[in-house]
Amino acid sequence: MNNNTPILIENGRALLPDGDPHQGERCDILVHAGAIAEIGTGLAAKLKAEGKTFETLDATDRLVIPGFINAHYHSHDTLAKGTMDETPLETWRLLALPPQYPKRSRAEIRARTLIGALECLRSGMTTVQDMVTLYPFDPEHFEAVVEAYEEIGVRAVVALQYADIRGIETIPFWKEIFPAEYHPYLSTAAEPDKKIDQLAWFEDNILKQQKPDARVTWALGPSAPERCTRALIERTAALAKTYDLPIFTHIYESKGMALQARLEYPDHGGSLIRRLEVEGLLGPRLNLAHSVWLLPDEIEILARTGTNVVINPLSNTKLKSGIPPIRALQEAGVSIALGCDNCSCSDAQNMFQAMKLFALLVHISDPEPGPDQSSRAFGAATMGGAHAIARNDLGRIAPGARADLVLIDLKDPSYVPLNSATRQLVYTEGGRGVDTVMVDGRVVISNGRLATMDQDALLEEVMAVVPQFREDFATIAARVETLKPWIAQAHRKIWAADVGTNRLFTGR
């Protein structure tokens, strides 16, 4: 289809903001210049009567929904899906994250970004927030990430993940338990890079040259508060204000991260939330990924300051991190988005899986029946994600919104019979029904296949870099195996500590 010619999505059932969540609204959607121009019925006849030229996308037997927004994602380990089973977070970090690996090739950076983006698109995601770690940092690697996103056609909000405190300093008991000769191997999500000031490079080379209305835009990615000094947090807050950027960070993902806060920040009552409020980071720009081990008073602070939370149910369960207090966050009025996190620990960039688990975790978190969760899960994957990246023109089907749309095949068995489109999207769909994906008015997935690139060639490009990745992964896995006695000792000591709440179901 010609991007300059209006596209009429005709005769579909659309999930409109105030429409029927169960059957959708039968309507036509006119897309022009990357945006939704008009929604109504009989638009083809109207346009023809006006003598206007347009292309038609037949949406008969299709459900039209807003594109999902993956509000917490890391492209740096997409080649590692399926490499691990149940693995506690602190062990997983040593197996999966860039500081453990030799410097990657530019070809691998590009390939891993493309395969992650393809998986996101195929499951109905039109936007990804990529909190990417490039270690050791190389400007060419950042360029490869951006070029890959621009070529494949997904919308991306890219943030470099950075920190200025070494990982071993941020995990309880590791320094005292591990023999000193193993300390150099004990890293976490992001490590200080002595050769370059990444944040300064990012400002000078990226933020000062930002292209308005581009599909690839920017955010800031301080790795986690305990990995960042107060100076770095305050610098992040100032940059976000200057350039009007969203901020994404990890918080309280595991019990170990909560315990670290209790031990290291007595002046803030053992609370990272109170620390961030003092340092000026809390507020509508800030998104806290995970937030599993929040305390009730911290949830109240998030609600009061308008700070956002991004729930990642897939990784939180697989990494033994626990069940986040989703219902408490909802009742407090905190804006919630959804993410699929790392491929090595969620294994699937699949928002349908994330929505279903999000809803089911709420169901088993409180013995009292609560409000409908399918609509809330769907809202977190769409409007909640749009709020997280500060884009009120995404996550909804309405005139003026960007045309980031997904067409779902209603002839798929998942929707026969169609009793509730929203519930069946959340509880029944697995991604099989995604037929067409449009980003900024451009069809990027057509009949379930990539339309912007040669999909088979892309897969070949990925497989060409896999042997080197597998060789390096095997070396790292063998090293971690030697560390397991001390990892287990620290793990048990963390779990024996009291942090004021319990987010892991233990049956007791």
C-alpha cells in the first residue's frame, strides 16, 4: 500500500474507548498521513462521492484493536530465549546480561534487535520501550539498534541502561560470602563504564539532535536506584525535564532488591521510594518496572506523586521474584502499564501471555472477589503503556490518534463463538489470531508475515550470529556453575530476612 494514499479499514469490529468491550463496534476507520482521520459507517460511499482516492483494507471478520505497547523490554538478550528454566533473579543476571559477555559484534546487535522486534510485531505490539544495555558501550552498537528499528518499522522508545555503582555492591551478602577472586564476575544489569560517560554521549549525540515525530524516540534508563548514586539520579531528573523525556528504571524486582534498600537506606526508612522522592525523580515521567516488593505506604507515595508502574508478570514468576501488588496499585489509582521484559526470562514477547498472567495473578492475590481484570489488563497493555511513554496519541482508536492498529482474525477458534472480545483477547488468544499490524498508518505485518523486510532473509541473518552466542553462553554457564554454592548461600540468607512483606506464595 502507498503510504501517501489514505487507507480505509472497512467493515471491522473495533474496540473503541467507550464502545462495547464484548462485541466491539462495527465501523470503518479512515487512516491518512499516519493517523486516524475518521471513524464511522459507510465511509467508502462518502469518500467516493467526494471524489477522493483511497485504498481499502477489508476488515470483515476482523477485530480491530489498538496496537499493544511493550512498556518494559530489553533487546540485548533476545538470542537467549529458551536457555533457562526456573532461575532466581540474582543467578539469572550472571547468565544473561551483557556485562558477563565479551563485546558483541555489530552484526549480532542488529540481528538480535530485529528478531525481538519481529516477535513483538507478530504478537500485536506496535511499540516497544527498549531499555537496552550496550556493554562495553560502542556508539556503532547504538546506531545498529536504531537502524534495525527504523528498518523493520516498529515504533520504539529507546533508552540506554546505565549505572555508576558496581553490581556486587548492590546485592546483599555477596561481598562477604563470595571469595574475593570471584568478585570480578559478580555483575548485574548495568555496570559503570570507565571509558565513556554514556549519559553525556547520549545527550550530545542523540538528545540534542532528536527528530520530532519520529517513530524512534528516546527515554532515560537509570538501571535501578541502588545502582545509581544520588548525583546520577539528580542528573537524570534534570535531563528528563530539559528534554521532556520519560524515565524507566527497575525497582523492588526481587526480595534481594527490597532487602538492599532496608540495609542501605536507613535515612529514608529503608525505602527506595522515599529516597527517589527526596532526589526529585518521582512523578509522571518516571516508570518503575516490576515494583513487586512495594509496601503499602510506598504505594500511597506513588499515587500521590503520579509515578507509573510497569508490571512484568512473565519474568516475575519465572525468576521467583514474586507476585506484584497489582490490585493495591489499582485501588490507589496508580497508572499501570505492561511489559514482557527479557527474552531469557520471560521467553516470549507476547502481550497476550502477559495480559492473561496479569489478570490471573490478581485473582489469586486476594480472597475477596474484585473488579473485572480483563479490561484492566487490556488497558494496561494499551492506554497504560501510552501513558508510560507520554504519548496520548497511542493506545486507543480515536480520530487524531496515530494509526497503530492490529487486526485479529475472528474466524480463529479462539473467537468462535464471540462472547466477549476483551475477555477472549486476554484469556483465550495466544497470538495466533494476529493477522495484520499497522504502525503509523503503514502495514508492517500482512497475513501474519513481515511486510517491511524479507522475513526469511532476516531469520538467516539471525542464525548467522547464533553459533558465537551459543559458544559464549556455554562458557558463561560453566562459570556460573562453579559459583552456585555461594549463590545458593546468599539466596537463602536473603530469603531468611524480613523486609516487611511477602510476595512469594509459599503455601504457609
